[in-house]
Amino acid sequence: MNIALDAFGSDNAPAPEVEGAIRAIHEEFCDKIYLVGKKQQLKKELKKYYFDEDTIEIIPSEQIIKSSEKPLKEVKRKKESSLIKAIELVKDKKASAIVSAGSTGAVMAGSLLTLGRIPGILRPALAVQLPTIKDPVVVLDVGANVDCSVKNLVQFAEMGNIYSSYLTKQENPKVALLNIGEEKKKGNEITKATHEELEKNKSINFVGNIEGKDILKGEVKVIICDGFVGNIMLKTVEGVALSLFEILKKQFNEDWVAKIGAILSYPAFKHFKKKVDYTEYGGAFLLGLNAISIIAHGRSNSKAIFNALKFASFSIKSKFLPHMKKFYKSK
């Protein structure tokens, strides 16, 4: 199993990508990783590590698509960029998945234009696993589609259901629609019509609406929303987690009694920090494409890159993609 890694995607590239790839190879959950990017810089980084040279191959590319650039324009213009060359390795069947911590818009545009959609899919959706009090919940869409139709949202529910069933091993996962109230008649015209259609859909276990205050309770396994709402929700949750740690840190530094409490509570805080750490979850999955495309966080460190590669490997082994293709072929 081979994985293509855009080695110049993250904010601090290529150091996190190289170290993450080395860790992945040492864990032996893939046979080979293609590091795509500036050859000399990659060779310099690789000299820091011991590894079997047959397991990592550099694919030279001097172009980089920056997060500040217009995604679609640069994807079409920079055909020799590290991102596009990495995606083309998947298209050419040399790799089974692409991982990048680059511009989300560029990865989405490049993946869609190069790999294409599964027949029957109207729009790909960006799915993430969000930590909750219980198990992580799959949320989609979190940014690929700002405006969605009822048909789009119903397909997101179908794709999320398959994702949860195969990638998180949930049997008959509960699927909910993010809304401003639990009642069927709440929401705008799109969400009300979507609720009605999801009730009719026999391929999923739809349990109704879910409010924002209940997202982190972990009572459902899949949450559906448009990309505008999903992206705001995702970044709000990330911001709350970071702010909470900052508030606690400030309090511990100002109060000696709190410091004693912090020492005694350290194991619990350590567990909580790990649970809400984005580096643990391996990035977002661009669902609905003909191949596996994983988008890691732009701030990714080596741990996040390692987990994104691990998630890509697990996604390949799960046979998730063939099942999704079979599902839409039969519709």
C-alpha cells in the first residue's frame, strides 16, 4: 500500500511532513510514501533519520500552492505543484490515497478535478470526526459546500452513514440533522424539507434534529449540515477548547490553591487534552470522490501528519470506498 504526501502543505513544511512520514514507515502500516516537493529540502530533512530507502521516494516539485492564493485558479495554473503531482500519483494508481495539509480549497479543487466524483454523487463533502463526551461523532459538511440543496444534505447523510459504519465501526449509526430546535417544524425551508426526506430514507437510521448544545454529548454518530454552518461550528468548538485551556492555565498561575488542584487533577486534564487535540484525529476526509483524499490541518505538526497517514491507511484497508461506489451504483 502506497500513500502520496504533499510535503509542502503545512505551515511549517516540510519538517512535519518528513518526520510524520518517517514515523508512519517505522510503524509499518503502509509500504511506501511518496514525498512530493522540493527535492533538495526533502533530502536535507531525510538525512536526519534512519529509514529503509525503498519505503520513501521523493517526487520532485518546485511549485507550491499557498493558502493565500485563489485555490481554483492556482490548481489550474500550477500543474507541477507538490499538491497536484501528489494527487496525480493517486490518479495514476501509484498511490492509494493523497494526504495534504495545504490549502483546504486547493486540495478540494485539485482532488475533484483530478480524481472525479463517484457516479451518482452530486457534490463531495468534507467530513471530520469531532470528539464528544462519548465516542467521536462524524460531522459533514464542514466547509466544502457553503450552499446546499435538500438532495445534497440527504446524500451527506448517506455518505456519513457509510463512513460511520465502515471507518468508525458503528452498527446502524444514529444520524441527525443540525438545526435550531429538535421539533420537526423548526429551521429554514431547506432544513425542514431535508428532515422530511430523511424520514423517508430507509438506508439510514435518522433520529431527527439535533441542537448545537447537544453536539458534544455523543448521543448520535453522524451530524449533517451545510458547509457554512459546519465550518463555523467546527471552528467554534476548536476555539472553545483552546480558550478553556488558556483560562485554566491563567487561573493555575494566579492561584496557589489552584496549582495544587491542577497537580492532583493532572491525569484527568491530560486525558481531556488528548481527547480534544486535533492532531489525534487524522484530518478531514473529502467524501464522494473516486479515491481517498485526506486534508490535514494547516498547523499540523509531525504527530498530526502521522495520524493523517495512519487514517489514510486505515481508510484504504476498511474497503469503505468500494462499498460507497457499490451503494450509489445500486441506486
